[in-house]
Amino acid sequence: MKLDEYKSKRDFSKTREPDGSGTKESPQQFQFVIQKHDASHLHYDFRLEIDGVLKSWAVPKGVPLESNIKRLAVQTEDHPLDYINFEGEIPKGQYGAGTVHIVDSGNFTLHSHDLKKIEFELAGSTYFGKYVLIHTSENNWLMFRKKEA
Ligand code: MN
């Protein structure tokens, strides 16, 4: 199952994070979220709805707003769709313990998607425009915003 790794890391009797049993409210729209995650190391979780789950990356320095910046994005396990609304505290002792705060969310258009490259256009309130994720090695990707034509 797609979410096995996600579920195996968490005890849902102890954390309020979604357990993966939820359903999506508007299935015709694809959504993204950026969550500031103040855990053992502060990072930003970037999640794109692809193939019925949230494909996820931890971006230590945050999603770039400008086109001349490349950021490391480390792919993490797929998350359930309703994680898009999750904010709050992950209890001590639980995987990812700390606080989660939504920085931005909204719809996006998926332009292309394969194992090496994902091209998409965000339509959030702070983060918008065309972006690219390029696979480099293992779980490592590079993320950047494309220059406007
Ligand atoms: Mn995280």
C-alpha cells in the first residue's frame, strides 16, 4: 500500500495527524501545501497531490520565491491527502515531533511528471508560478522556480 511507510512511523492513538482513512472533498482539483515544520531540525514540507497521495519533500531552506535560487528537496514518504489541512503539534516521542504550521496552500497544474523531473505551476497566495523538481540522487531533488517568459 502507498501509505504503509507513513502509517508504520506513527501511532495514531498518540498523534492527531491524519491516519489516511479520510476522503477528499473536491476530487477534481489538485492541491499543494507548504508546511513549516519546527521539529528536531526546522524545515519546510512541500507536498503535491499526485496519483491520489501527497508526494512529499523536506526543503531545509524553504521553497524558493525567486527564479535564481535552487534548493535541495529531500523526498520523504507519501502522505495522505488530508494531511494538506494538518497544523498543530506532533507529540514528543512521535515521528516528526514538533509543530506544523501551514505557510501556503492552493491548487496547482501538473505539466509533466516522471521519475527524473516534475514540472508544475503553483497557484497559491504567496507561492505561484512555474516550478521544476529534478531528481539528482537517492532521495535528493533540486527545486527551483522557472524564469518568467
Ligand atoms: Mn517534516
